[in-house]
Amino acid sequence: MNARSLRAWAWLHKWSSLVSTLFLLVLCLTGLPLIFHHQVGRWLGTEVSSPAMRADAPSLTLDQVMAAAKTRFPSKVGMYVSQEPDDDAIWYVTMGDTPTSSTGLKQVAVDARTGAVLAEHRLDTGVMAVIHTIHVELFLGETGKLFLGCMGLLMLVAIVSGVVLYAPFMRKRRFGEVRRGRSTRVKWLDLHNLLGIVTLTWAVVVGATGVINTWADLVITHWRDDQVAGLLARYRGLPPVARLGSLEKAFASARARQPDMKIAFIAFPGTAFSSEHHYGVFMRGRTRLTERLVRPVLVDAVTGEVTASQAPPWYMNALLLSQPLHFGDYGGVIMQWLWAALDVLTLIVLGSGLTLWLDKRGPVRRVLASDLRSAAR
Amino acid sequence: MKAFWSLWGWPLAIAILGAVGLVGGLAGDGGWDWLAWVGLGVPCVAAAWFGLRRRPSR
């Protein structure tokens, strides 16, 4: 590498890191508890469990489930009804003042067999909700989300430039060598190189999928304009639905159309995942891979007949698959702990990088200077 | 060529193993889980082994 390009990479690494480090520290720190949000929820008592019953216990219709939820919040309307992939004994009903509300949302967990309300909570309070909001948008709404996405892009630039710089720093060293006999600065430089290079793949994947997740709202809006709008030509100009038809009937029609799939969630008319005139019934597959890839079935909200069932476009699948790769929620508890360990290692990379920058006369300058001299020769 | 592999051999191996683990883990349960655990476990073990070991290097 010639002196000029080495200097350019060093400049790129320094500034892409410096600008983003503070935010990446926040993301790593808030991300750590979010890895364990199920366990934390159980510990705080906010995670719901259903009482054990015989496997063949009869289920209620979804209309009965909605009625049970409505008794708790008579003035609110349904927005979403969902089920976890591993528990079909509980329905989670999300309610709001209007179908497009984003604050004041309530979630009611209803026993699918008895209609008993197992739990209810506000979705936007509690310590985990605060941590989640900081992690996703810094309490700045869509702007905050896109801003953090930019910080994620800078992180990717820092990683790429860091890999380029790994060569001049490690050329004369064995892999993993950490020089402890010398100064603390040298030790931190070696640790920064070691931890940075071993966490490379994980950091790139979690960083890139995090960036993709910040575009979720844009992707979903585009999907509605691009695909859903075309399916709804004959509904254009019709007045909004005055009285919703049976939710159970809509669910049954969707199941009949996709008999090999199970339910992920149903979006009520007017929400982001449906139209003014449809229930958006989102079905998922039954294998590890396909349970992430939901298929939307649009069901007429009055008649309960299927209007369309179309495989989602590639960008929706990319969005859906980028979620597990960011969350690390697909390999059990062991995977969660590995995710946490890699998160901590990334924190050390960030901290040691900052330390090395603050150290104006440290080994980084020396190595760069000697490399620049030898390159110039 | 020898210089390239002594510099990039281990980093490349760890990076590829990690990528295989991350993507493989999405594919299914059982063996695929193990693939993911090994793929992500190796970077953690390497970090702990080289980062914490007390034997002073040259």
C-alpha cells in the first residue's frame, strides 16, 4: 500500500469511528438487555403464560376473543391480533384509540380456550420499553431511526477501513499476539486489532441488518404502494367500512387459502399492514426458515372473502430475514449468550479505539509513521 | 503468498466460519444450531484465549 492510500484509510477509519462511537456505545449497551427480553419479561412478570389444559380443549372463535379484549377497553378499537409461533393457547390483542394510533396502545393477552384475560399492559411504558425506544430511535421518532441507520453505515465504513489497516499493524506479528510486556497503550492496540478482527463477521451482519431494520417503515410503505395498491383497484373510492364483518370468518378464509401455514398476526382495516377495506391476515410457515417469511392474505373486511394472497416481494423477505440476524433469537439460550459475548467484545473494541485516539503520542502514530516512511522509500 | 496466509489465514477462517454459522442457524434446528454455536463460539473463544492469557509474548 502506498503512503497516500494508507493515510486515506487511516483518515477514514478515524473519522467514521469518531462520529459514530458514542451512538454505537449506546446501541451496544441498550442492545445487551434486549437480547434477553423474554427472560427479563419473565423475571419482571410481564411475560404471559397460559394455564395448562388438555391439548384437545376447544378454542374460542376470534370474535369471542375480541369481545373478551373489548370488555377491558370498550372505547378502543382493534389494531392487531397475534400469536407467538410456539404457543397457540394465547391471543395477543393490540388496541388503540384509532387504527393508526402510535401512542396509548394497550395489549391484552386472552386465553384462546377460555377467553380469560391473562394480562394487559401498555406497550409504551416500563424499563424495557424505554431501553427499546432508545435503541431503535433515541426517542426521536422516525428521524432518530434514520439517524441511527446512518451511524450504522458509518460503523460499516469503520469496519472495512479497520480491516484494511489490520495489515500494516499486524504484518510482523503472529495472529492473536498481545504484547503485555510493553506499555498499556501497546496492549490496547493489540487487543483492538485482535477483538476487531475476530468479531468482524458478527459486527458486519448485526450492523448491516440493524441498518436494514431502520428502513422497515419505508419498506412497508413502499410495499403497500407498490403491491397492495394494485390488488385493491376495485375498492378505490369506496367509503370506509362502517361495520366490520366477522374476524373469525376472515381468519377461516385465510386458513383455507393457505392450509399448510399458521397464523402470525391479523391487521385490522386501516392499519399499516392492511387496507381501509381489508383484514391483512399474515400467515407463516412451520419450519425455522419459513416461520420468518410471512405471507399476507388480504380478506375483505365485510364479506370475509379472500381478495388476494400473494407471496411478498424480495425486499419484504429481506426485511423479515434481517430481523433474526440482528436479534440473534434463532439458536436458543446458547445463541443469546454468544450474542451477548460478542456485544461485549464490540464494546471493548469501541472503548479501546477511543483510548487509542485520545493517546496522541501512542503506538498508532508510530506504526503509521514508520509504515509511511517505508512506503515512501 | 506465505506472508499473505500468515497474516490473513486465521482471520479469514474465523470470518468464514462465523458467516456459515450465522446463516446456517437460520436454516433449521438440531445440527444447524450446532453450526451456529460453533461459528460464533470460535470468535469468543479466540478473543478470550488470546486476550486473557497471561504468558508474556515477546
